[in-house]
Amino acid sequence: MKTIRASIIGFGAVGRGVAQVLLDKNDYLRSIGIDMKVIAIADSRTAVIDPHGVDLACVLSGKKETGTVGSKTISGTEIIRTMDHELVIETTPTNIETGGVGLVNMLAAFESGRDVVTSNKGPLALKYGEVIAAAKRSGSHCRFEATVGGAMPVINLACDVLAGNRVISMEGIFNGTCNYILSRMMEEQAPYEQMLAEAQELGIAEKDPSYDVEGIDTASKLVIVANSIFGMNASYKDVTVTGITRITPEALSLANADGFAIKLIGEVNDGKINVAPKLVPLSHPLSVGGTLNVFSVQTDLAGPITITGRGAGSIETASAILSDIISIYKN
Amino acid sequence: MRVSMDLELKDIPGQLVLALKPVSEFKGNLISVVHHHEKRTPRGKIPVHLVFEIKSDHLDNIISLLEESGISVVSVDEKRYLEHGAVILIGHIVHTDIQDTIDKIDNTGYAEVVDLNLAMPRINRPSSASLKIDAVSKEYLSAAIELLKSIARDKDLLVIEPIRVN
């Protein structure tokens, strides 16, 4: 049995999902020789620390009742720097302008020789090269399946499962909010503003939806895909981005009459990274509805491979984080 | 463009090569050759059916070369547009001179707007249109869509093009 001491930095929906999944899968993890011990959890204001292992169930219910994690005021970055542990689970919110606290945390983790598993897109979309170089320097693992496509295996599928294949191009739907709005506009023949309001009411879209609907979220994910799967050295500014705010219900009907849906498609092809609404034949595998995400790679040996799944959600994203944790420590 | 041609050859050796030479000389791309050796014409000649792709301005030269070598050209059927594409436009499509947008595609000589469906919900609201474009080849269809995108940039229209289908 290998004991892995971990910190969870960021305790929003994803961080809580990770805690829940680690609780639920504790027996399974032990059965494959991994004894996960969470020694610290921090959110943006408070923290809980116990070198012998934090009681996850207790912290989860405490967060629900009081909105805080614990009584300590130590920051996530300080935990990473000062407490002895192997793995930092970085689940702070994405900041796409500066990389935010996530970038600071990841670099601090590598400086301290710790591994990182993250769902935070910002640092990787902005400074992929710098982050990976820092991990390499310290001999640390850095895995980030949860940054792209939520529960769907995207990076690990292309890099591990399809090993030996050359990935020629890839395209997909990487934003459930946009997919929901476009699908509903078509179903209800309703304008964009109305379906955005519905999505906001259901908690599918943020109060300020620009990050999703302007295509920024999709673009950030594509940068990570371009760098990790295609070995490019791209950053956010290399992506051409068009969002969905100008789409009209009439355009959706006209497209439908010709046998097409309109979807916000992200693609990496021929060294170019592009996000734009595209016409997708209704019978095509990329034509998925609701909040689903879908991802298709063209490979030289296997041909096209397409997978679809939930691109967001607390437990779904935690699933991707758990798979990263297992792939680091199972051997 | 794609040309389908019926020829009649004399029943002596070397005629088929003679019939194919002009096509290759003008850099045509042969798609199929069917040599009906068993079906003689009443004049005792052998019918041959050719299909090839060629730049349209070379077709007359090929026909003259064939006739000069004593090969009868019985029929020629051209199919100019092989590729069909659809795009959606959103914006002030009519007020930014829709005739000009269509003319610019039609004047390329390699593509044409063949169908237009327009929806104008209310004055001052953006219109939406579906446009069908035919072009002589896949490459020229992409070129026509690129041209449309550059026109759309000037007129602040959004072009929604199809995904690549493998």
C-alpha cells in the first residue's frame, strides 16, 4: 500500500466533487494499492489542516452548513509550500487574464517537488510551456484531463489510449452552456437572449455569461489540446474566436431545413486553432444536443474516433481528476 | 469541369492511345475509359466512352486534336459544377447590398450562388439567409467560401460554414 498525502486547493463545486469521490472510492483506491490521505483543504478564505488526514465527510457537511472549510486562515499557497505532501489537487477558479492564484499554486507545488492534478484551465491556457517546464525541472507529474471536456477523456485518450497514432486534426463541442442555448433556441424558435435567461435560471450559464458565449472557454480548452496533443506552442492569442451571441432562431431554422444544426465548434487543424459556430449535418456524430460535449480526433491508424459525454458538473469533473490521480500512482 | 465524351475509333492498333493523348497533353485528369470492343457501330468503328476533368478553356483544343487524328467525337457532355455547398449568413444582409454579395461570387467564374432563402424577422433586427453555392471543384468551393467570408467581414455579416466532413 502506497500512502499519498494530498491537498485540495479550491473548494468550489469541483473541489467538493473531488472530496466526495475520494470518499466514495476509498475502498477501490485501497484495492489497487493507493491509500489517499487528504492532509489539507483550502478555499479562498479558510482552511482545514490535519497531517493524519482530514475527515472529508465532516468538511463537506461543514462547508454546506457554514460556507467555510475550517477555522485556519492559512492560504492554499502557504499549505503547498509548508506542509509535507505528495499531491496538490488544484481546483481554484479559472482566471484567463493572468492565470490567477492557480498559476501561483502550480508553480509553488513544482518548486516544492509535488505533483499536480488540476481542473484549472487558466494557467495552462496562458503559460503551458512555463508550467510544464517547471514540472519537468522538479521531476513532478502534472496532469490536467479535467481542464478539457469535463468527464470526457480527451487528453488521455489521444496521448495514452491512442498511443502510436498520429493525431491529424480534432474538432468538437467543448462548452455545454453554448450547446444548451443553441439547442434550445432551435427547439423553441426563441431568440438568444431568452434562452440565455433560461440557462441562467437553471444554473447552466453564469450571471456574466461572456466567458462561455463569446467562445473564450472553448478557446482556452483548445489551447491546452493544441499544446498537449499536437505539441504546438500556442497561447490564447493564437486562437481565432467567434461566439454565439449573433446567432438568430431564423438562422437555426434555415440551417435545419437544409439538414444542419448550428454548433459552436472548436477545431485544431493544420496548425490553426479556431472557435466558431459551424453547420453540422444533423446525422453527424458531432451533432449532440443539450449540455453534452463531444470530441472527435482524426488519427493516421485508427481513423476517426468520436466520444461524447458531460463536459461539466462537480462529480463528472472529479471523475477526470480521479483518473489522473490513479494513472500517476497506480504503478 | 467534368467532361463525358463518346468517341468512335477505327479498328486498327494504337487508336486508344491516340484518343487519350490530347487529354493528357492538356493536363486532363482521366476518371474512366470504357472501350466497347464487342459493340461495333454500323460503320464498323469501336465506341469508347471517356470521362475526365479538365480546365474548361482546354476542351475545344482537345476536340480539335481528336478530330485531326481522325477520331470521331460523337457527343460531349460537360458538367461544370461538381461541388455543392451551403452556408448561413446573419446580419444586415439586404441593406449591405445583397446583389453585390451575390455578384462577387458569380463573377469569379468558378462558383455561383444557386439558391437563397432569406428570413427578415423585423426592421432593424438582423436577417438570416441560407445560401447555396455551386463550384467547379472542392478547392474552388473553399475559395468561394473564403471570398464570401472576406466580403462578410467588410459588411459585418457572420458566415456560418459547414464543418469538414471526412
